[in-house]
Amino acid sequence: MPTASESNRAHHDALRQSVARACQQFDDDYWYRLDQSAEFPVEFHAAMAELGILGLTMPEEFGGSALGVTEAAIVMHEVARSSGAMSAASAIHINIFGPHPIVRHGTREQRERFLPDLIQGKVKSCFGVTEPDAGLDTTRISTTAHRDGNNYRVRGRKIWTTTAQVADKIMLLARTAPYNPEQRTAGLSLFYTDLNRDFADITRIPKMGRAAVDSNEVVFLDMPVAKEDLIGEEGQGFGLLLHSLNPERILIGMEAVGVGRNALARAADYARERRVFDRPIGQNQSIQHPLAESWMQLAAAELMALDAAARYDRGEQCGSQANAAKYLGAEAGFEACTRAVMTHGGMGYAKEYHVERLLREVLINRIAPVSPQMILNYISEKELGLPRSY
């Protein structure tokens, strides 16, 4: 009889292989075309829905798989390790952590109304939290949801809203009471509602990478929101989002590791094949050693992320581990992609070899959803007991 640990490992290996096989249908040419055309990967999204990935962490009674953050981390690593890199990961990322407030805090009616369509891929969603004048200080957002009879009207502006061009729904954080410096997190409410384009101007942001998955500025012009779309209690929205923060950091870290491993494999292949001065360049230690360092950095970052995920799944505190996973994964992934470009030399700058695309995309993981400097602040304060610096 296999032990519980062996059964778990076998399950995870099967999950990895299943996701990797599905991603192999979408090769470099597919993602290169979408990078050029800036089209959403509709076929890839549908394939992930068919495989059951869009409902990976959602309840079985609504069509999900009810798996944990550990399994989600494994899946998103494989997705990001594929040719699609962060374009593939970002196309489905919100389904893995975004509906968490509905699962945890939504009513039975809301879960029945919202979750099945998300799981089946019939509906796409986006996340409206970040604002141009608030940045990482979410308590200072100014978008308002004011009462209109029993319902609400939303007015304000969000930025870096991913997939708003194709989204049907939006998870939206808005202020339902004025900012109070004595209770900074109070007065914010969370809605999951229709992204009504009659009352929302959505402008795509041209950006460095991940062109296949749009980022946007969204201006709300008294957009109507039904009271039935309020998640949890009015004024308590900030707390509802906190349950999603650690899983998101873990997934971002694992996605960066996946992209880094993609780049590292391409670099090693090129180093074995490319001959200069009658020998493969991979025979030179100046090529070997940086790639070997990246292999170790990526492996260490993955272990941190899996530890954080296991802690979360056990219901333990994991804030420091989740933040560390995001930081270490993003740094290791960025370094691996940079080294892959440098290993290719001049051809690393050419789109033909795809490593320049991976480098452009992995920068997202360093920047979002929290900067590396804020993670260092967090660890300094929470683990080292140092005074808050901001």
C-alpha cells in the first residue's frame, strides 16, 4: 500500500503531466502570433475550462475540483513553464484566486449564480482594485459606490484592470463610506457584478509584454450595481480580499519559476548546439555557471512557494512564506530569463528564439501585485521585529 505522501506525490505528478500535455497544444507559433496581434487566447482559455482548471479551487457542488493552493501552484507553474509563459498564466489566473471572496463570503444564491459559469469558462471576469492615485495603499482608493434606492451607482477610476476588454464580470472594490484615518480599512465594499460598458469607459494600456492579455484603465460613469451583487457586508470589503492575498503571492512566485525554467531550458539547448571557436559555448564555464546558479535559485524558490502553499492549505499562518515565495520566485525567474537572453547573445534579442518575450513577461512578476521593496518591508517588520518604515 502506498503511503499518504506517496499517493499525494503521484497525484501531483499526474496533475503536472495533464496540464503540461494540454499546454503543448499551444506552441511557440501560437503565442508569438498573439503577442504580435494582441488577441486574447480564446482557444487556450477554452482548453483550460475543458480540463477543469478554471474551477480548480472552487467547490465541487458547483462543478469545481475543491483542490488546494498547493495544487493551484503546481498547475500555474506548469502553465507558465509552457510556451505561453505569463500570457497563458494571466489568461486564467483570476479564476484560481479571484472568486475566493464569493466562495468564502458569498451567499448560497450568489455562489449558485456566479460560480458555475466561471468554472465552465462561459463567463470571464476581471479584478478592479488598483487606482492611479492610490497604488499599493488600497485603503486610499476613491472610487465610490453610492446608494441609488436599494441599489448602487459606481463612479471612479481603476487602472491595470486585466482582461477588462473581454470580461463579462468584475470583482470591484469601492468606497461606500468616506475615508476615516482612525479606521483606514473601514468603508470599503466588495461587489461582483456585470461590467456594464454603457456606463464604463475601458481603455487598453499599451505595455511592454504580455500583449495577448490586456491591461486597462476603466472609468466608471455611475455604473449601476444591484444590491444582490454585494459580497459580504457593506463596508467590510477590504477584509474579504485579505484571504486572497497569500494565495495570489504564492501563485505569482510559482508562475515566475515556471517562466524561468522555460527560459533556462532554452538557454541550455542553445548552449549545447551553438558552436564558436570549434566548440559548443556550453563547454565554457562562463556560460555554465550562471545557468547552474539559476537552476538552484529556481529550485529554492519553488520549495518556498510549496511550503507557503502547504501552510495555507493546513490553515496555518503563511504571510511571510507567501511574500517570500513571491519575492524569491520573481527574482529567480527574472535572473533566469536575463541569463537566457545573454546566453543567446545577439540572437537573444531576436524574437525568433522567444527568450526576449519571456524576459518581457517575467518582469510582471517582479512588479505586481506588490513590489519587492514592500515585501522586504514586510519581512523586516514581521520576522525581524524592526520598526515600520512607511
